Amino acid sequence: MAGTSAAKQLGVKRTPLNENDAKTLLASSSKTSATEVDLHPVVLLHIADHHHRNVAQHGGRSQVFGALLGRQDGPKAEICFAFEILVKSEGGRNVLDKAYWLEKEEQFKQILPGLDYIGWYTVSDEFLTMQDLDMQNQMWEVSQNPFLLKARGNKPDSFPVDLFESVIEFESGAPKVKFIPLTYNIVFEQAEQIGVHHIATKADAESAESAVAETEYQISMRTMSSAIRMLQERLVMVCKYLSDVDAGVMPPDEAVLVEMKRIVDMLEHLQSDEQTEKLNIVRTHCSPSKFGANCLFFFSFS
């Protein structure tokens, strides 16, 4: 995809299923796929964080599920983002909460209008199960032929993630959904590369300084803290830019200011006193009187 760099190709190298399970879950060997999939590392970071929080809070007793957002154009697909979805256990069966899913999808489409739902993810210790097939059938009701990205904590291979697409095969005249394992490429944009590198190096440095064993929850919280510090650094840069524009040191850039206005609008629902105070500071710096009548439309805060 444009603006990205690719790492080595990853994916299934073998099928650890017995003959009966393979016949039920996998498409016939004559079926092959021409689909080319690019996977962004931010998706893997989200899945790892989701799984680690589940382990810390619930001891890993419940299986985690989420949706994948991206783009697909013919045989080429790009998985760019992920979010958690609600799946309930009813009589030993995992059941997708479609109302919750549709609500979340609508929210993310407002934030990421260029991305569509193209699949789902889960984390478990098994390669493929009948529960996965059941969930794939439920996902087909939401979108045709969604991808399944499955992470396995106990996978002995070098990378604990498998990717599948599905096809319809007819058995005794009845349509059946079957999985096809896919290979994929890890790709990243410059911002992702910087972020992943920062998290990795920061984690290594802090681990070297401490000889105390950490729980998975502590590791997850430390990683999140590093990401928040990096976000804070970027916000300081934004505030410095606004101050310089206000002081006349830098000329106003309407495209940048419009983007800031859009982000601030997304934060309008935050009700804490601290956040309200910070938003008021941004409003003051983005006042239309500061930048002239041409910006009045873009910065007409309610």
C-alpha cells in the first residue's frame, strides 16, 4: 500500500489439525487464495493489550474478541485498526452482541471514515475450533467473507498470529463456510514505526533498570504509560505551535487548525474539570479573532 514499508511475509506454515477437524474447518486442498493482506503493527499491539488486560483482570478465563477495520480492493486488503466487541456466552456458545457491534462500528466510522469492517480477531490456545467456525458464520451476517485474525499465546512458531479468510463449499447440496489459511505482510507507516520503536526501546531500558519480576498487568501498564508520555510530548508541540501563531511568530495554517478543531470537537463529551479547563485553553488559542474572518467558520465553537 502507498506510504508503507513491508517486513517479511508471515502466516501459517503448517496445519496442526487432525484429519476430521481439518475436513470440517478447512476448505479442500484444491481451493487456494490470491488474496494479498497487509497488516499494521498497531493492530497487533491492540490485540496484545486486550489479551493482557483480560489476563490481569479475569485471569484469562474469558476469550477476547474484536473487530478489524481496513480497506479491501479486489484481492488486496489492508488491516489498519481494531476495536473490542462484546461476545456473550449463552449455553456454552459464543454469541455476538450485534447491537453493541453496530454502535461501536458507527462511532469508529465517524473517527476513521476511510476504513471499513473487514474481519474479526480473537485470542485462544488452539489453532482453529468449531467455536471459531460458529463465530465466523455470525460474522458473515454482518459482512461477507470477513477475515479471521487469531493469536495464540502457546504457538511454538516465531510469530503467534494466524490469518484466515473463508469460502463457501457445498456438501450434500448444503452450503458450508470453510477457512483458508493466508500469509500476510507486516507493514508500517512512519508514525507507526516511530511509535513501536519508542515503546520497544523504552520497555527494554526500563526492564534493564529493574531486577524485580513484573506481572503481565504491570508490563501492560508500563507500556501504556510510555505511550501516554509520548502523546503528552506531541500535545506540548501542538500547544507551542498555537502559542507561536497567537504571538505572530508563525503564520496560521488553516489545514492544521481545522484538524485541531475536529479533534477538539471529538473531545467535547469529556466532562472532568481538568479536561474542560484544557479545552477552554485551546478554544482561547483558536479564537477566530486571532486568525481573522476567514477562519471564523472553522473555529465557531459552541
